[in-house]
Amino acid sequence: MAAVLFFIGGIGTIAGAIGVVTLRDPFLTVLSLVVHLLFLAVLFLLLRAEFLAAAQVVVYAGAVMVLYIFVVAYVGEEVTLGSDTRAPLGASLRLASTVFGALLLIELFIALLGTGLRGIDTKGSPYIPGFGTPGFIGNLLLTRFLLAFEIASFLLLIAAVGAVVLARRRGGIAEEAEEELVLAQRRRPLGTGTTAEAVSTLAFAAAHQRHDHGTVEAQPPPPVDGPGDPVDEEPSPTGGGW
Amino acid sequence: MNIGWYLAVSAIIFTLGAVGVMTRRNPLVVLLCLEMMLNGGNLALIAFSRMLGNGDGQIFAIIVITVAACEVCIGLGMVVAIFRRSLPIDVDELTELQG
């Protein structure tokens, strides 16, 4: 039974990997990697890494692949599809890298077959009850590997902040609005000082945003209860905060 | 099955990932192939952990999964940034860092 499951898992894993390398469509590539990960989880289960199999399915096949799908959908299929078809000097380089990969595989198998490890030809050490369960993993993570655990959490924080900084929209809507607010505050000398006039400046800024630029700029700043009336409800939440 | 079979599968996955990293030109697919290489390493770690009856390999694999998630995060952020600047999404044409 274990042998059957191993061959199902192994063949599925390798087929998924071949699909990732050869398929042209990025969507199909990502789905192929999902298949690869699911079959790999079967192999993990056979090796009694239960928690890792679950984490693999939930974290990789769930979260990370959804992220990939979102980015593929955002970037657009025609962009990503078109880039792989044209080949300036691709053929010879592709052949060279395939030869390099074959050499790597041969080297790995030489290392595998010529190893002095006697445990490789066994089914592994006798099963300890509880091996690979969440309790076992958690116990190890919070005692012997506490430092690695903390560093990994910090690394995740850094990566999240880095991704936000990298993918931020520069010169977008938010910064334009901020700039306009600064321009509105520069008109402050028209009515300086009191709270009422500050509110009227806000009302003027709101009217400035709402109306056409040329007509509003020509007028003097509106008094507190003059043309500011239709926009009264807009500055009131910020005015209350002041 | 013997542990050696798992190691053979892990070697094949690693090699396929390496070939994918070298041949594909779409950075998204390059990232996916990097994930596959890390998965090959994970499978070997877990196989050795089973062979020795020791949980350390599984902890190592969890840390590798974490690092892979970080790498995906940064990589996809870079792909989105490349797309926003309307540069070509092709690792052969993004040669501005060339010396």
C-alpha cells in the first residue's frame, strides 16, 4: 500500500514539475505547480511529516498560489504570454541549460548511489509515537529552535513591509490629494487665525476640489456662511477634530 | 519504500526546477521554478529526518517554507513594480543592473 501511494505521489509530483517547466500559459503553470504541491504532500505524509503536509497544502497550495494567480491576472496574460515566444539567442542557450540540468541530475544520482549512508536502504528508523504531529513540531520550535522561530517571524515582517514598499503606487491618487491639500493651506493668509476661518479655508478647499478650477480661483474666498453652505457637511468631520 | 527512492524523487524535482530557472524567461515562472527547487530540498530534508528518526529536518523544512514565502512576496512585489513602470516582463531584457 505504501509503495502504491509512493508511486502515485512520485509520478504526480514529477509530472507537475514537468508541467511547470514546459507549459507556456502562466495560469496553467501555476495550476501545474498546485498539482505538484498536492502530490508532494502525499509524499510528506508517507514520510510521517503530518504537520508539514498540512502546512504545505494550506500555506503553499492555498495562500501562495492564490497570490501567484492574482499577480498573473493583474499583469495580464498577453504580456506574460508574449514574452516567452520570441527567442533572440534562445535555442542554443536552452540546449546548453538542458545539458547542464542533465549533468546536475547525473551528479546527484552518483552522490545518491555511491553514498556510504546505510540508512538510505532502509525504511527509516523505527516509528516514535507522535513523530511529526503538531505537538512534536511545536515542542521543538519553542524549545530547541526558538531563535530560528523568532528570526523567521522577523523575516516575514521584513518581507511584508518590503513588498508593500516595492509595489506601492508612486505618484498616484493619494499623493495628488495630499498635494492639493497643501496648496489649499497655502491660501491661509486670506483669513488667518480663528477656528471659523480655518473651517472656511477647508470649505474653500472642498469647493475648490468640487468646482472647476478657473471659476473658483477667480472669486474671493467665500465667507463662513456664504457659498460654503452646500459643502458644509464635508468639512464638519475634520473641523470637529480640530 | 526505502529512503533512497524519496531522495531520487527529490533530486529529479530539484533538477527540473533548475532547468526551469535557466530556460524560462518570464520572471513569474522563474519564481515558480525556484519554489520547485526549494521543494526538492524540503523533500530531501524530510526524508533524512525520517531516516534518522529526528525532528530537526522537519523544523528545517518549516523554516525553508517560511523563507520561500518571503521570497515569493518580494519577487511578486518586484514583478508588480516592473509592470507598473511598463518595462518588459522578461528576464532577458531587464539588463539595467548589468555592469
